[in-house]
Amino acid sequence: MSQPETPRPRTLRDNWWWSGGLWSVAGGAIIWYQWPSLTGETEGFWGNWVMAAVGLVIGVVGLFRLYRDWRIEEARRKGELEVAGDDAAAPTAHLSGSDTSEPEDQDGEEPHRNA
């Protein structure tokens, strides 16, 4: 007799918003930490501007990731796609409209590639 497999407990990282939210908060924190130097409250140098730019890029990427992950979550909630296990990132290509499938030969087989 085998015991039924118990599902693993859901962690904070399993939420759809975790990754993009973390990037956005990190970008905002970097900019916030540089803010006094950027506004002249304290003495700064060019490195403060570089770090603020890095923070801005991280924050924008985080917002993009939040938007992308929300579209996937929204489609999952509507029942338009099924997400099982760790394959949550798989439907991204479908939702963005890009086709990442491999071309097929005339006979329906994938072409052979030399390695």
C-alpha cells in the first residue's frame, strides 16, 4: 500500500505577483536610497546617477514582469489555459502573440539538425 502524495504547501514565491513585485520594489528601493544624493541634500557623484539608472531599469523590468504575469494569471482564472506545476511560464509565448514553435518538414516531422 502506498500513501497518497500530499501536495507541497504553497509558499510566498508561488504567488503570480511575487517575481515582478520583488523586482519593482528592489528598483524603487535603489532609487530611494540614491535620492538624497540626486536632489543635492547630500554630496553625491556620478555613481549615484548610475545606480539610480540601474534602479529605474530594474523597476521597469519588474513592472513589465508584473503585467506579463497578470495576463497569464487572468487567462488561467478565465480557464483559457491550464497551468500545472512548474510550467507556469510556458504559456507566455501564447499570450504575447509570438510563435516559438519549430518549423516542420513537408511530411510533418521536425527537420534534423547537425550538432
